Amino acid sequence: MGTINDFSAKDIDGREVSLADYRGRVLLVVNTASKCGFTPQYKGLEELQHKFRDKGFDVLGFPCDQFGHQEPGDEAEIKNFCTLNYDVSFPLFSKIDVNGPHAHPLYQWLKGEKAGFLGTEAIKWNFTKFLIDRNGAVVKRYAPTETPAKIEKDIAALVD
């Protein structure tokens, strides 16, 4: 069981980060990709970050190349892409696997906490989102088609 605070991950610059550093904050954990049809969601994610950051909210982006080879770059290329194209200010992490035998422990836990459509645990595509409350528990899982704008009300309810 546990909470998100029990995990750590390497950030986009290769530094190990304890997710307990985000204790008490509402989080939206997203597996991202730079060459996906959903990539424009970076804009909406950044808007959420700006709108709710001061209320104790952060987006955490986890690049993943497991879906159609849509995140082929290394960390420096990913960071550059996100900065130049979307002016991303929210934390980005090193590229990870979200499914399979090498899935990051964080994603193993997230999938176990909130199954997807028809009870399936596997992440189906880029930009699957998990909303985490201030206690570090998973509140909701969103399909890639759920845009940041559509889930804004759920975030607002947790930060207010």
C-alpha cells in the first residue's frame, strides 16, 4: 500500500529525488512523450501548474518511450523540447518504463492503486494521469484523452 512519499525517482538532470519532498502537496503524475498526438497537453499541464502551484499543487512529468517510440530522445533532448516548445516549469523526471518487467516502482504502485478502464492495470498510452491528494494517496486515474482542462475541477477541489 503506502503513499507516493515512499518513492524516489531520478529527475531529468539525473539527480535522485525523494517524492516525500512533495509531501502535503496535490500532485498530477503524468507519463509524457514529445512526439505523441497528445503532446500538446503539455500546454494545459503547464497552465494547471501555474494556476495551482501557489495553492500547493505540482505536475510531475515522467517521459516514457513504451508507446510507439514517441519519446526517442535522451533526457537533455526531452528537457530542451519541453522548455523550447511549452516553457515547462513543472518537474520532469528521467525517462522510465511504466509497464512490463522494468516498470518504475512508482508506476507499479500507481497502477495497483487505481486500475484503468475495465479494471486493467496496464498504462494504455502516453499522458495517462494520476491525481494524488495531500496525504500521498491516489484519488483518480485519467485516460490520455482526458485533457488537463477537463480535470481542472478535480484539482481545484483538492487544493481549496
